Amino acid sequence: MAGTNGRPSIYPSMLYADAKAAIRQLTEAFGFTELAVYEGEDGSVMHAELVQGNGAVMLGSKGRGGRFDEAMKSAGPCGVYTVVDDVDAHHQRAVAHGAEILMTPTDQDYGSRDYMARDLEGNIWSFGTYAPEIGA
């Protein structure tokens, strides 16, 4: 069954015009960890996996060809919600690295504490404490 043995069953997959800059921002400002980065001969990012907690995001360079690249050609930015333990410390790290903050840490009516940022290519990243229990 997918999602067992430490393997998430859903991976947001994104393409960036400058995937190397995206990887730097996601690791330095937002605290992701590089699991794998595979580059093409031209230096483009063919595939990368970045981990945050027990989840991961896959990304690569735009314009490298293939069906996914073609399908994503006119796609707009996306939004990704990421669970973090200490929202305020995470926010401070993002600010220290110059991330564009759209909403400072805010207590929500549903019990979560969240903040929101935009990455270098317009994707919206929300970081907070909301983590719904998913039944087996």
C-alpha cells in the first residue's frame, strides 16, 4: 500500500524556469532537505526530490522536454501546504532568507497557526500546524 514504510502517497510535482534557485530557496529559506537532485548534461534539473517532515515535493527545470513538461507548459503557479512544528521559528528563517511573506503567522479559527509565502516563481507555500489525521 502506498504511503507506508515512510513513503508519502502524494508528491506535489512542480517545474521551475530556474530549478536550481528554487532548490536553494526551498532548502535555505523554507527548511527542506535535498533527498536527490539529478542534472542533465546541460545543467538543467531533470528531477529533484526535497523532503520536509514525512512529505516530499518533486521538481525539475521547465523546457527540458517530455510529456510532463509539455502538460505543464501553460500551468499557473500552485499552492502547497506544509506542516511544521514551530511556525514562528520557520517564519523567522524564511524572513531571514528574504522570502516574500504574504501572511505573517496567524492563529486560525480551526486551531492552526499558519503563515504564507510566495516563492521566486509565484508558487504559494503555506506553513502551519494543521495536520488532519488520515485514517487507514
